[in-house]
Amino acid sequence: MHDYERIARVIRYLDAHHGEQPGLAALAAHAGLSPFHFHRLFSTWAAVTPKDFLQCLTVAHAKARLRRGDSVLATALGAGLSGPGRLHDLCVTLEAASPGEVKSGGAGWTLTAGFADSPFGTCLIAEGPRGICHLGFVTAADGAAEWAELQAAWPQAHLYRDDAQAARLAARIFTHSDAPTQQPLRAFVRGTAFQVRVWRALLRLPPGTLVSYGQLAVALDAPAAARAVGTAIGRNPLAYLVPCHRVIRETGVVGDYRWGRERKRAMLAWESTAIKGDPVI
């Protein structure tokens, strides 16, 4: 079983039993590990102790952070601010496809695609001549459905499988390291002008910042477009890289996520463990 699957089981268990404040032994038993191995798993995966990690899963933190979010969001969107460290300075250059490129379906292109491990389970990453064009998480063991989805999205492109290259990209994207930022990652997306605006706005949200659909719509000078913002977020082709997981409901509830609610909560908690200060969720 992948480490993330064990963590997802624990998150589901906490959703049902958070009022009981289960201790290390109970969580370890639910994960099917000894307390020692469970503690080591968390230390490796989240870079913090299970106790600190579990604090990051408290919804109260999300509500408090959301209430303080207006000024943080305005600053982030206005200046593109980011926090210190490799994770908080992941620089992504997002290019939008032209109408002709959208219509072509990738004709004449070779997309290098492959499966790689990530802190949140196996992912499928594809890169074309203009940059990373697909990043999604695998929900079935063989990844056949995700590969078929990629082919359907780029019907005229030639897909070349290279898991080693996917692993190299994943290592750059998913890290808690404070090593100096490498050359910015290039990403290439196809979408409406509004969708691309939403995705670019999300790239300017620092890890640890939460925003509601309504707040994001207001920041985009489209206060009546919260539903359209939600649609754009749901069609994001670059999981985690374009951080749609940082958008939650007005009430502070985490809400649904294209790749699973538990995965969304794990992402937010994993990011918050690399930030000094209050956990976000």
C-alpha cells in the first residue's frame, strides 16, 4: 500500500472520530502499522510529528485563516508574493494555448508522459513542446483510465511513455526542500480566457493561503462569477501545480476536490507543515 493511501485512511478515520481526539496508538492501528512505524511514516511524509500534522487537519484553523484572508489574498494577487523556501517559491510560467492550438488537439506534437510517485499517490504527468500540459492523480491501480483521459484530451498528439522523466518532474514539483529554486517550470494550458485568468490567479496564492470561490471572484473583478470560478477550478488540468486545492467554501469547509476530498485535505496539511506559524487546516 502506498504511504498516501495509509494517510488517506487516517484522514477518513479522523473525519469520523475527531471528537474523540484519538491518540497515536489508535491512529497507528487504523493505518495497520505499529506506533513506531506510523510515527516514522509521518516524519518522512510530512516532515513533522503525527501530533503536529493532525493539528493541521483541524477545520477551525481553516475558518480562522479564511476570515483573515482578504488582505492576504489582495496582497498575493496584487504583487505575486510568495513565502520563503523551495515549496513556497515554486515558480511556474503558465502559457495559454491559441485558438488554433486548441482546435488542433496536439497535431504534430509528441507528449512525453509517465507515472510517478508523489506524496499524494501515483500521478500521471505529461509534457509537450510548450511545457507541462497534464498532471493528475491516479485513482485505479493500473492508471488505464487516466491514460485514456490524457489521450482523449490530446487526440492528435503522439504519446511517448517515459516514467523516468515523469519522476524527475515530480521530484521538482513535490518537495519540502529549501534548496534554491531551479529554472522555472513551464506549463501549457488550454481553456477559455476566464479559466486561464482563474488559473493564473491561483498561481499567485502562496502556500498557507486559503481563499473562497467568492473571494477569488471578487479579486478577479467579477464578483458575480463565483460559479464560473468554481467551474474553472474543476477543469484545472494541472493538479497541485495550479493550486486549486487552496480554494474552499465560504464557510471554511474544505469541500470537494476533483481528485478526492481526502487528497485535498492532505495537500493543505502537507503544505502547512512547511510553513512556520499557524497551520491552515
